[in-house]
Amino acid sequence: MRYIAVLILAVLPAFCFAQDWEDQQKFGANGTPILRILSSTDTSFFAPIIDSFIVGQPNVSVEYIVTGTADLDNEFRQNPDRFDVVISSAMDLQLKLTNDGFAQRLDGISHPDWAQWRSSLFAFTTEPAAIVLNAAAFDGLATPRTRQDLIEVLRANPDIFMGKVGTYDVRRSGLGYLFATQDARTSETFWRLMEVMGSLDARLYCCSGDMIDDLIEGRILVAYNVLGSYAEGRADTADTLTVILPSDFPTTMMRSALVSKSASDPALAEAFVNHLIGLQSGGARAAFPLPPLNSGQDPTGQSSIGLEPALMTYLDALKRQTFVREWEEAIIQD
Amino acid sequence: MTGDVVVSRSLRNRLAMILTGGAAVLAIVLFLVVRAYAAQIAQQGQDNILNASVSSILDAAVLRDGEVELDFPYAALSMLSTDADDRVFYAVYEDGALLSGYDGLDTQDDEAFRSMNYDGSTVRIATATRTLVGANVPRRVTVSVAQTQDALSGTLNRISTNVAVFGAGFFALATVLSFWATSTTIGQLRRLTTSVTRRGPQDLSPFTKPVPTEMGPLVGSLNNLMFRLDQSLKQSEEFIAEAAHRVRTPLATVRSYAEATFQRVENTENRDALRSMMRAIDESSRAAGQLLDHAMVTFRAENLDRIDVDLNDLLRDLVQRMTPVADMRDVDFILDAAAPAHLHGDPILLQNAFRNLIDNALKYAPADSIVTVRVQTAPDLSVSVTDQGKGFPPSEINKLADRFVRGSDTDGQIGSGLGLTIARDVAAAHGGALILSNRSEGGACATLQF
Ligand SMILES: Nc1ncnc2c1ncn2[C@@H]1O[C@H](COP(=O)(O)OP(=O)(O)OP(=O)(O)O)[C@@H](O)[C@H]1O
Ligand SMILES: [Mg+2]
């Protein structure tokens, strides 16, 4: 009886671990140490990065686990010792993890001030939220350049777009929530757009990837607040999709990485973050398929969302409750 | 005279120590005060921002359908951004129950601002409460915002370093200044000391150079002391001269009477008595004469008036004048003065000194001998008087020039023991010395070296 109990206890973590990830892949030799990366970025973007890392560290193997931003935050908070590096596009959640003491200080990494927080959270890409259109559907229509244009096009053609617009479900996606809250913070246009999309019975998605899939397959014709980098990353989409960065105001996030405070091999984890940052500035598109950091301000004078404690504002339970309620009122119109 | 001073610690060191010590204490106090003040100001700055953050959150609290809603502005936390990326925690309570934010932020106290430990770091926490009045019951909403103090301690460290550097600079400057002040102060004393030591042994005139106020009394009493000393010296010298003078004349009278009587007395006993009487009289008048000379030497040495003296001339003249006395003893003089010898000095004193030396040679050398007076110009200017007598008694040679000191074996020669004293004092007044020695071939050698 006792042995069985021990056996169960020993195997239990393995079972817990075997949860439904979006993706889970191993790189490198089957040996130790293993660098466990929990990420919200699709494996295809990270494979070359990890490959080049392993070239420099022959004995290291890397386990790359992909899940949604909200789930990632949740999972990591519960088991901070199970992951070494956490990479997410939800800046607010990443910042809160750091603020709450989950991240480790990496004093060996030098990085511009605006792209890091507490020497613990390091941004390594600059990625705008985009409007992605199915090019064919907009054949006869004026291509919208701003959110206002989009509102007008949608309003004018309810017959075309009914049930064929999509955006993030802010309740499920951390990044979607970040984009939505930053949009709402900047302009009232966001709410009018949500209302219009709501009136067109918008589809709600958990992830950029799914939205792009549906766009390619024509299930939706317009997607709002999609990661432009994902759309452009799909080589097969060049003439199917049109990626528009709204010129009224851009919403730009930075993908960021942190090393868990309870990482098993902090030096290795730090080396990986360093590698990531080095590749980003290297500028080789093949080695680093994501857009590099861009400190330059947009022509509109707006820069990317800042890495600052204020990011936690919309994570406040009461605020979130209020925001989500308003958002639901706008977009879900049954 | 210079040796026996009881010295207790250096005034200069003491001054320097007090000044630098004071500067060090001042620098430390400055450091502590500025640091404390900076800490207070920095803390006040943080408190103000925390307070603003709390109020902006609290302001956003509204009651909607009996529920507390808190749509606080982005700026509420944005204003807490710091260079050091300080961590931020907040909590919203409704009637004491956590509504949202971080659990465990201790807000029981009434104080608006407190420092506490949260999640392993020291945080500064600001708290405020507002009562929302709804339809039925009032609700108390409490908001606390806390922030770590990395930026604050960074600022403080920076200020501390700056103040420390400033304090060290201040200290260094003060030290340099204190050494400068000390040495200028001490310099005045040293100048006075030098001018005292530089004076001739007989110079008792008052100091006339200006001195700092604080040294006025010292120099005043020094002048006073010297004046009295001078006065009493002069008095006693005058007294001695006067006394000698007064004794000399009556002695001469007594001597002539004794002489006359001696011629007339035939009784051997009486003649002996008269002879000793005359001898005593001779001794007394010799003493009186030497005392007068000595007093004169002392007086003239004090205000030496120097002229150019041709030593050869002077000695030739002197030898000539003493030749009769020498002839009585069959003593021949040799004056060895080849090169011209000039000296800047007082001829009366010099003559007096040489006369005493020659007088000694005639007195203590045997009859039928030679006394040599030699003038040398190299290496130093010197005049020596040598005889062929038995020389100075070696055991006493060092004391013979002292006042009233005579050799133990003077062969009944009349004398007062002042001759060499006069010679020595004259030499000293001219910056020279009297050197007594015995020649290996026999005979004394007394040298005045300038
Ligand atoms: N040329 C000399 N040879 C030997 N002894 C001498 C000679 N000159 C001086 N002395 C010794 O030194 C002593 C001191 O001499 P000093 O001239 O001072 O005194 P004094 O000759 O005795 O008396 P006075 O004052 O009358 O000259 C003498 O008493 C004598 O003993
Ligand atoms: Mg003599």
C-alpha cells in the first residue's frame, strides 16, 4: 500500500505536467540540463532561435511549451519552479509577474532602459496590432486606413460583413485584453468599432493564429487587433491578406521574456535571454523571424506601450470587471 | 642658557589639531545633517506621489447599484514609475474586506504613511479612506498604495556620495587652511625668537619691530625686563668702576708713603712688614686698575664702535711702549708681522687685550728670554703671544680666562686674575675667541683669533 502511495506521488507531477498545451516540443540532445521555456509565441517563430542557441550550448536540451497568454500567466503563477524562461506578448501580465516577485534579476544583461523593467523583464520585439483584411472581399471597396475608415466600411456593408468580422475575445486572451484596454485608453473610437463589430455579430478568438487561419479560409473577412507579424509570417498569405497598421494611432506591444525566480539553472536561462536579445539586434531575418525592437516613435508621435507599473491598472479585478462588462455590452448583442 | 626650558607640547600641533579636529567634526556633522535632510525630502517626495496615487484611486470609487465600482485612471499607477523600476502594490478595501489588489498590505494603522516589509522588500505605504453614501448604508472604501524604495535609496546613495565628497573636500580645504593659519601664527613667534637669538650677548636694547597685538604684552614685558637688566648691569658696572677709581688714588698715596717710610726704616722686621704692605697695596691697585679696565671693556663692547684698525701698527706701538718693562727683565720682543693685517674693530679694546697678553708673557716668562708676538692672516686673522716660560698649568687651562681666576703657581707675581678675562671678552666682542695652549718646545701661547 505504502509503495503504491509513493509511486503515485512520484508519478503525479508527470501527470500534472501532461496537460493540454497548444504545442510542446523538444530541441537538442536528450541530455541535461533542460531549459524549459513557457511561451505564448508559436513554435515556428522560435525554432530557429532555439536551434542557434543549442549550437552554442551543445549539451543543452530545450523544451518549448506554447500556450495562450492568459493560461500562461495562470500556469506559471501556480508552478513557478516548473519553468525557467517565460515569454509572452501580454506585457501587462508579464509586468505583473515581475512586480509580484516571480522574476529573477539578471544583472549580466545590458538592455536599454525603456525595453526592460527591474533588469528582470526584457522586451525583445516590437509588434503592432494590425487590421487584417481578406483582400478579395475588399476588391470593390475602399481599403480602410484608420479605425474610423473601418467603422464606415463595416457600417456601409452589413450584408457583406455580417458574421464575418473577428477580434480577440478579451476574456480569454491576455494579449487581446491588453490591446483592447490600450485602445480604449487612447480613443473612444475603439468603443464605436466594438459596437459596430457587435452589431455584425463578431466572432471572438483566443489567438491571432486562429484568426488568420479563418481569414485565409474566408470564414471571416476582417480581423481587428491581429498581430501583424503573424499575418506576415505566413508566406502563403501574401496576396490573400492585406495587413493594415491603422494610421490614426498604432497600438504596439513588446514581446518580453523573464527568468523564473525558481529556475533550476539560472545561468543557462540568463544565457538564453541574452541570446534572444542579441539575435534581435542582429537583424538577420532567418535567425530571428520576429520583428526586432524598435525604439523609434511612430509618425503619429505614439510609441509602444510602456513597460511601467501602470500596465497593472487594467489587471485590477474591479477594473477588469468593469471593462469586460462594457466590452460585452458593446460586442455581444443578442 | 637655551637648554633648560620646560617644554610641554607644541602650540602649533595643538592649534593644528584643534582646527583639523574641528573641521573633521564639522564635516561629519555636515554629512549627517545633509543626509538626514535629503532622506527626509526624498521620503516626502515619495509620500506625495503615493498620496496622489491613493487619492486618484479613491476619487474613482463610486457606488453603482449598491456595488462599489472603482474605475481608477491609468495615471494612478503610471505616476509611480521610477528610474529604478520600483515595485508597486495596492489594495482596495470595502469596510475592511479586500475588494481588489494585493492581500496582506497592512493598513490597520491610522497613519497616512508608513514603512513596512512586504514580499521581502521594504515598502512605503500610503493609505486613505473615503465614505461612500449610498441609498441605505454608508460604505467605507480604503485604498492603500505601496512602493518599494529602490529609487529612493539610489537617490540617497547618490546624495550621500556627493555630500561625502563635498565633506571630504571641505575637510581637506579646512586642513590646509588650518595648517596655513597655524604656521603664519607660529611664524610671528618664530620671527621674534630669531630676532632675540640673533642679538649679540650684550645687546639689551628694546624690540622695535611691529608685532601682532596678542604678542604685544609678551614683547612689552620682554623689553621691560631687558631695560631693567640693562639698567642694573650698567649700575653695577658704574659702581665697580667708581669704586675702583676711588680706591686707586688713595692707594697711590698710601703706596708713596709706604715707600718713603721704607727708605727710612732700618729695622729688618719693620722693613719686611713694609715690604708686604707695599706688595698688598700693589695688588690692590692692580686689581682696581684691572677692574676699571674690565668695566671699560664691558661698556665699550656693548656699543662697539668699529673702525678699520691696522693691527701691525697697533702691535708695533704697543711693543714699543712695553719695551722698557721688558728690558728690566732682559726680555726681547719679536714682532712677527709680515703681511698687512687689518681688522674692523675698536682699537682701544684691542690694545687692552693685547697688552694683557703681553703683560702675562712678561710676568710669567723667565728673565732673559724671548716673547714673540705673531700676526697671522691665514687661515684666519689671529694674533698670538708666545713666551719661553713654563706655560699655562695644564689642569687649569680651561678656567684661566674666567673672572678672578689665577693659576695655582704664579711665583708670587702680582695679579688680579682679570687679564685673560679682558682678552676673552674683547675677542668675543669682535666675534672671535681666545685660545690658550702650551707649545711643545715649552712656553705659553695665547692666541686671539678673529
Ligand atoms: N704666559 C703665561 N705663562 C704661564 N701662565 C700664565 C701665562 N699667562 C697667564 N698665566 C696664568 O693664567 C692666570 C690668569 O692670567 P690673568 O692674566 O687672567 O691673570 P693674572 O695675570 O694673574 O692677573 P692680572 O689680572 O693682573 O693680569 C695667571 O694667574 C697665570 O697663572
Ligand atoms: Mg695677567
